Amino acid sequence: MATINAALAACPKGEAVVLSAGTYTISGTVHIPANVTLRGVGADKTILNATGTGEAPVQLGSGSVVFVPRTITSGATAGSTQLVLGSTSGVNAGSYLVVTETNDPNYVTAAGSGGNCNWCDGSWTKTGNYARGQIVQVTAVSGNSVTISPGLYTPYTNSPIAVAFNMAASYAGVESLQVKANNTGYTANFAMDQCAYCWIKAVESNYADGDHVEVSWGYHDEIRDSYFSNAYLHTPGTYDSDVKLVLKTSASLIENNIIERTHVAIMLEWGPAGNVIAYNYTMGEFDSGSPNVVIGGLDYHGAHPQFNLVEGNVMTQFYADSIWGSSSDTTAFRNWFVGTNHICAPASGRGTVSCTGTKGYYGYQAARAIQFSYLSTRNYFVGNLVGSSQMQALLKAGKPVPQADQLEYAAQRPYEAAQQWTFGYGSANDDGLGNGCGGGVAPCHKEGNTATQLLHGNYDNLTAVATWASGMNNILPTSFYLSGKPGWWGTLPFPAIGPDIKGGSGPGAHSFGNPAQNCYLKVMGGSDGGQGGPLTFNAGNCYATDKIVSVPATRPVLSRRGVEPVSLTLPRK
């Protein structure tokens, strides 16, 4: 490990330290500095055997943002690239700002069923009072005026402030190797802290002590073309074993990854904004403490994720909970939300995963494809596939299922198996059937319809029809962030999911999946639920190019206009 760190420290900017095939014991942390790449020769050939403790065996950047607030006196409007600050002392071109405001009680809160999320603003206030915001880069300073990129996704009108900081690293990357965890006490397998334009590409993360990846205070970071498999524990909190964006991480991309048998696959919490979660494949997630509950896919879990795009994924579920506060302004486009999970032994630790015959089963408690709490508002679901044949089979069983006692699901609420959607759950009057109307910062949600949600062109496996919003065109765009079929896509049709796609599989034959799913099922020989355990993975066997495709500076979702996001270019009829 010391030799690797010495080589990285001595590496010229813009070049890589290449590890040949073999197994390398890592008893601490490999630190990748700015403008340097650590590269193996394939995730199946270069293996970092992690045997120590600490934040992560592989770390890019370090530290956290110190709270020194500056008032924003003008310019905090949607799309603005100019801000006037009370002081620009110490702010230079190349600095970064966290733009935020005190929580707007109309739709933002750090309080939920778990209590108050005092750390949702990075523990700046000990109350989570700056939960909503975004990170921008300063491109010029003139007096007290700063020019920023990108423009603001949304206005900030509730006592807005900016917190200036410098990134700990930029343009650092790790590629084409495997981290094999051994349950020795790491927080994550890969950590990015205060890192800009950094990336993780074509890696395998083989089991995790805690998270597979955690990105905090990040900007324009990228996690792509990788395989994240299994966990030692499948429980909430420290052991979520997910790929996680936290602490205002902005303008970043999680694209074309396989995520297998974790607790939750992808989690956004503590204010990430303007990120793209696209073309990932997740399966087999479960909670070992509540082994019958459907959990996994993508989860919003702590105030206040906003303005994120979720596109083209095949995943267990999209879940915005109310445990640690609110979320808003998500666009979900051309995804297949399956709505149940294949749960297979073992429940913890390493071991051969067995899903064959009667050894595996499908989760049936709180089985929902889309499950948004009463604290998540102003969201847009367009052109998705909702549900699956497994969900439909559970629904036909027709038995109410007593729900395990959890923070959001009281035992007395039945949560009948296999409803396609739930909006507004977790409120005081929630009866478990998806039509709860309670208090809190959100208006009443009833039967999947609310004044703050837009549902358009979603194909429901139960009704076998796509439902279109009144007065809107039913011609869907190809993508909300790609200009066309990307070079790494391969031979699958593009787009591959949606009510306008024909001849595929899944609900209504409207899905051809995505390259990550194709890699897992057809190249790696995987199966629903993660049969066998971590499989052999090499990104070069699956994807057409190794090129890093940088996430665009301007996110596809910028602001609200009525109930339509600006990016939703669906002309009225």
C-alpha cells in the first residue's frame, strides 16, 4: 500500500499509476491526488484486498465544508449565473459556493418519522436548517459580484446565503480494478469528499462493510460502468451498502452500473441537487431485519434532495421516504420500476447466494413500484413502466399482510401486497392503501393524484395501459440529457424503455432493458436476486467504449414553471 501511495504522490499531473494483474493487500487507505488516475488492468484482474479500517480503502479528496455564511443580497433567482454577496473576501475564480437558504416551511423540513435530521445540512446549524441547496463553481469575481456555473436550478428567497470553499481534489479517478472487502470496519469501499470532476469507472466493489461508494460535497463527479455486489449486513444506517450522494453533491452522474444484493442500491440524502441517475440495473436488495419488505432501488432518505433526473433505469423501486425529512422536484423518465425484489439467502455475511427453486422468494410487504411519502412534493413521472408480473401475482393472492413495525409503517396498517403506486404514505391518516391524507408540509395526496405531481405516459402493468395527462402531447423525447445514442450503448434499441417502445419484454413488451442489465444477465450469467454471489466482471466485455463521458454543466431540470419542469419539452396539444 505504501508503494502505491508513493507512486500516486509522485505521478505527473494528467497521468496514471497502473497496477498490473494481481492481488494487493490494503491495510489502510490509498489516496488518489488531484489530476491523477489509479488504473488497474480489469476489475477481474487487479484486486485490492481491503483488510483495514477507516473511511475507505480508496479515497479521492477529503474533508468537509466549514460553515462561514455570506449573505446573498441579490441574484438568487432560477437560472441566475450572477450573485451579489455581502463579502467576496477569499472568493476567487475556481472557488466553489454552496448556495442555500433556511428551510422554507411550505415544502422543506428536516423533521420526519425518525426525528429531526440535525446533520442534513452538514451539521452546520445542529438543526438541519439549511437542508436545500446546490454547489456551483465561481468563474469570475468583480467587487461583491460573482459569476457562477451552472445557473441556479431554483430561486432561493428564504434568507439565502452562500458558503465558499475550495475542493480538496479535482480530476482524480480510479478505473478498472476491484476492491474486495473483508468486514474489517471501513465506512465505504470508495470515498469522494470535496472532489470536483472526479470519477469511478469500470470497477468492481465486492461486498461492503458499509457503503460501496459515498460522495460528499461533490461537483461534476461520475460513477459509471461498474459492478457493486453484496454486503456483509443488509440493515439501515451504517450498513446501507449503497452508492450514495450526500451533502449538496451537485451536477454528478451515476450511469450504467450494476448494483446487486445491497440494502438499498442508490441513496440520495442531505441535499444533493441536479444529479443524473441513469441507465443503472439494480436487483436483489433486502432488509435482513424485515426480510419480507420490498426495499431497494433508489431512495431519498434525508432532507432535501431536489432537481434530480432519474432516467432509463431498471430497478426494484423508487422510494422517497419521510424518515429524515423532505424532497422535491424529481423527474423520473423512461424507467422500469419493477415493484418487488427477489430475496435469497444468506441474509448476512459471505456465502453462495441461492435463489433456485423454493430457496428464494419475492418480497410482499409494502410492495410498491413507486412509493413517495407525504413529505415529497412537486415531482414528475413521465414515460415509465410501473410494476411487473411478480407484483401482479402477489396482488392476485389477495391477502392483507400485517406490516412489520418500522419507523414509517405502523403494525396496525395493513399495506396489502402489490399496489403499483403510493403517494402520501407516512402521514397521520395513512391507512396503508396509498391514499393517506395527513398533515405536514405537503398537501393531501389521494389515489396517486395531487396538485404537485405530474403523471404522464406511465404504463401500469396492472391495468395494461399508459395513462396520459390531459392536454399534453403523448410524443416523448428520446432522453432528457443525452443528445442521441451514446457510444457505450451497444446494440440495444435507444431509447429502450417506455410506453412507445414495442417488441421488448417486461410490462406490455415495452422494455429492452439497458446495457447494464444486458451485461449482468447475458454476459456475466446473472439472474434475478443475485444467484451465486459476486460474478466475474470486466467492463470491456460489456460496453462498447471506455471513454469517460463528462456530465453536462447544465442539468436537464432547472426550475419549476407551474407543474412542468423546464426540461419537459412536451408541447400542449
